[in-house]
Amino acid sequence: MGTKAALLCFLVGLAAPSVSAQGQIGGHVLTDWRARLDDGKVLWNENRLELEIDASPTSKAHLFAQFWIRGFGVSEAATTQDLMGLDKRKSNPWDLLPREAYVDLYGFFTPDLDLRIGRQRIAWGTADKINPTDNLNPDDLEDIWDFGRHLGTSSVLAQYYRGDVTISAVFTPGFTPATLPPADWAAALSTPLALPGGVEAGKLSDELDMPVNTLRETASVAVKIARPVLNYDLSLSYLTGRSDFPVPIRVVLTPVDSNSVDVHSTLVYPRMSVLGADLSGAIRTVGVWAEIAVFFPEAVYTTLDMSALELGQQEIVSLPDEHFARYVVGGDYTFAGGLYINAQFIHGFAHELGRDCLHNYVVAGLEKKLRNDTIQITVAGAVEIPDSAHPGDNYAIIGMPEIAYYPSDNSEITCGVRVIGEKGQTSFGQLAEMDEGYIVFRYAF
Amino acid sequence: MRVARSLTALGILLILTQALPPSEARAIPPDPQAVLARADSVINAPLDQIQDMELILIEKNGSERIREIRMWQKGDDTRTVKFLEPADVRNIGFLSLPDDVMYLYMPAFKKVRRIAAHVKNQSFAGTDFTYDDMGTIKYADDYDAKLAEETPDCFVLLLSPRPGTEKDYAQLKMWITKGTFYPIKTEYYDRGGSLCKIMERREVSQIQGYWTAAEVEMHDLKTQHRTRMRLSNVEFDSGLSDDMFTARFLQRRQ
């Protein structure tokens, strides 16, 4: 880690003389604290410095890099040795994350072509934060409440502009899996384990069977064409690559005693192609958008090895090779008094793979700014309905009221709560005991 | 071609106005709609323009916040605005195209987002100007004008939104100087008939041959909040490319 920090200092130092003339260093400092409402357990303790280096050495080139330096979590020191060592990460956990680092080359080869090369975030889709067509970067689900956050990937993005038509092409040589939330929240994204009758799960373990490191196995390619049609902005896209969420290909049950088994899973990232389309525009003065992605996955057959229980092996289809579609339809409007409303219907969340796994969500929010935009009150909520035929049997309701105060330029203090009510079996319902309150301080520079 | 024709017409009007003795000019009863269209032409006379603006947000207690933006405009219906400072809004961009087509670039989301006309009457980045104000201005297209009064220096027009236009205000009262046809003051009345905002254009002078206000102030009477906009680095008719008014340019960092 010391080497990484030194590298960052070197980069900043290297950039500093030039950014003063042709660019700048910016970013923000953020402190994010969350605690469980019922017992005060500290769920999140993040202190982040986001550093952005931005420079345009010529009118044809632009450089951008974004790093996070942050302390995260609580002390994990278990022995006095952890407190004595030179490496303080156990007593004071922190990390350095390179989020993006790329070069833009404008008018590359022809004036109508821009290239972006390097670690980058390529955001596709017109819906609000939840974008089924946004599959170029893996999901970053570390913070399950930061909808739409993705990791950067090392890619080449070419964008060709001709009149009002934009053609984008992306090549990403390596495969990067999605990051998952910490254990307290991971339950929301996992499927409950179905074990033989009377048997309980003991120790759970897994291994990832990552793709072989060759271009044939790891690369992804995508193209998109966008243009306005009849006062709407339309785009069509195609991607071939891999799912960034793993699917079990082998599950081994090992008996521990007469009632329980240890479960070890091997997970793979299935190949898939995605055909996407989106539009945005307005119906009179109401903003509207729609986005759909049709996924064509390769099948994943899971071997359930219960030999140690003398039950032999079974093979089940975890992911059938049938296409499935995730989509979002939404709209927004601002009333005369400044009350803003935004609502979306979502079919399928990022981690839901397969036609039978897609849940329905209705997400809506009201926002009102007061005192010349120095205070913003947001009341947002979501309803998850796994089975539309029986909405009363399984559902989760999430309430997310929040108030933000901007005491001066660049500074923001936000606090709120997230509470969940549920019935039956739902993704977010598994977080029902994680109702939390939070406060976030942010200062941009 | 349309721009060229309107400029030719404007030139003829200017020549005629200057050729007529003041008494004869006053003798012609003003057509309020034509006066309004003429004011539009004066405001939007440059073929294109680039300017930096300092937006000073003044609270009721006198405390100030400052935003800096750069604005590019071509003709009378395309405009790009980018925030330069402060840090929390830096690189946010706004593109206004004909027919109420508007885009917003939010760097944090790495995305250019189409925004619908419902935002037109909302505050632009905490200022007392609306998105509509920060877009291009063509009053004659959106309002019907009536002559309220005529002072020695100004035509005072009452403007009512045309049917089908979405405006927050029931009426505007606009002072247009007779000599230059430059609007120097506008009062905004809400649906209850109460005066709610006043915009004043100050330090009006000719820059590179075009009438320009170096300072524009919007005063919200309900909140007692003001936004003062000061212009600098103004450049007219520099031959801006159409490429400056695209989503491509909006997200490009300079």
C-alpha cells in the first residue's frame, strides 16, 4: 500500500505543474456514517478523499484520473501485534482505489472521431440510475444504496459523430467481476439455499472459476448507434461479453453432523449477449424515458454433489439459455411550486439473471428545494413485487426520507433513514432487520 | 439564410430609425408586437457570442455566493452553458436547442441527460434565473404584447403568455428603450397578479457594435433573494462552429 500511496503522490506531483496552466486538481472529502436503528450497530464508517486530476495539454487531448483514498470500516485489530506493526491497516483500515485514468483524443484521424483510452466509466442508458443497458462496466455494489455505481474498466471507446447520429464502439480486453456488498447486505443479492429436508447449512464457502485470461474468454465488445427521431432521442446497442454476476456451476455438500452440512460452491461468469434500446424525450412537458435490454445467456448447469450424504449427484439448470428482458419505464415532472417528482417501473434488477428471477420494482421520489436551494428534502420509496400475480403474498416496501443542507458553496450535510417492511420472500426484504440512519458530510474542492 | 435575412431587415430598420427625425419616429404609433420582436432582434443581434458570467447570489441578509459560467450562443435559438466554479457544480453543462430541446450534463453521472420543458420555469442552479431565462430569449414567440404606456425614453409593454406556452408568470411588464430597443427592465407578475420578480439590465453599452448589458440583476421579491450576473470576456461574431452546440461538446472538458 505504501508503494501505491507513493505512486499517487508522484502522479499528483507530476501533474501539478501542468494542471496549474492547463487543468486542475479537484475532488471532494466525504464522511459517511450509518448505524442500525434498533441497536445502534455501526454499519458503515467511510472517510473518503476523492481526488480528480484533469488536464488538457492541447486542444486535441484531455487527461483525467480519479482516485479514492479512504478509511473504511472499523478497527479489525485483534492482537496487540496488530497495533504495534508498521502496517496500520488492521487498526486503521484504509485503501487506495484508482477509479478512472484515461486519455481523450479529440478528432482522432478524422474530426468526427473521438477516442477515450484507459480505465473509464462508460454510462449507457437513459433511465434514472437503474439502467438495464449499462453493461460495459461491472456493477459496484459495495454500497447497495448507491444505485447505478459501477467500476471503471480498462477500455477503448471510439465515438463517431456524423450530423445528429452518434456511433459508439467499445472494446474491453479484460474481464472484471462486479463487487458485492459487505456481508450484512449480501443477503439481498443471494438466492436462498434449498437443502434436502431436515438438513441445515453449516459453513458456507465458495470459489470463483474466473475466465481463462485470453482475449477470447475475457474480452467484451459493444456498439451503439444513437440519434433523435421525432423529438425523442433513441439508441440501439449490442454487447457481447460476460455477466458480471456469478452463477453456481457446482455445489458440494459435506456432512458435519447428522443435521448439518458444509456447503462449498464453485461459481462461473456465464457468457451473454445483450441487445439494448432506449429513448428519452417528453410528452408535452413531462419528461419520459424507457430502456430495455434483452439478454441472451449461455446456459449454466449446476451439479449438486451430495455424494458424501449418499444421495449422489443432481444436475439442475441454474441459468437456462433462453433470453430474458430487463426494462425500465419512467418519467419526471416539476410542479409550479418547485416540487419535483420522479417515478420508474423497473423489471429486473442488476443481479437478477434468468426469466424466472426477475422481480418488479416501483421506485418514486419527491424532491423539494427550500431557502434558495440551501435545503433539499427528498422523500423516496420503492416497492418490490417478485410475483405480479400475487403481489399481496410477497413484497418489500422501502422508505428513504432524506434532508440535505448546503451551508455554503461546496459543502453538503445529508441525513436520512432507510426502513424496510416486507412480507414473504423478496430481495430487499432480507434487509428488513438492517433499518438504518445515516449522516453524510461532503465538501468539494 | 433565415439569420441573414433577419439581420438585413434589422439593418434596414436601424437605418430607417436613425434616418427619421425623433419627432417623426414618435409620430408612428408603435405596434407593441413589432417593438417586442425588435427587442428580441437587438438582444439576439450577434451571429454568435461567447461570454463569461459571474453569478452573484445575494441572500436577504446580504451574504453572497458566487458561480462562474461560460456561455456560447449562436443565432437566437442555440446556447451552451458550462459551470466553471464553484467546485461542487464545476463542469455541469446545459445545452438549449430550438423547440424546447434541452440537455444537462452531470459529470458525476458521466451522462448527458435530456431534460423536459417542465424544468423551464425552475431555478437554474440556485439562482433567481430560471432555465428558461438561461436558454435563448425570444419574447415575441412566447408572448402577446400590449402597449401599457410610453415614457419619454421607453415603450412599456405588457406581455401575456400565448396560449399553449408553459410559463409560470401570468404577465410581464417590460421597459424597452426607444433609442436602442434594448429591454432594460422586466417585472414578472404571478397568477394572482402580484409582482414577484424584477429583472434589470444595467451598464448597457455597445460592445463590438452590439448593445450589451454588462450587469443583469434578478430580484425575487418573495424571498428577497437577488442574483446579479456580471459579464466579462465578451466576444461576438467569432464564427462559432455548430459543434459547440452538441452533446459532444457539452461533456467535453476544456
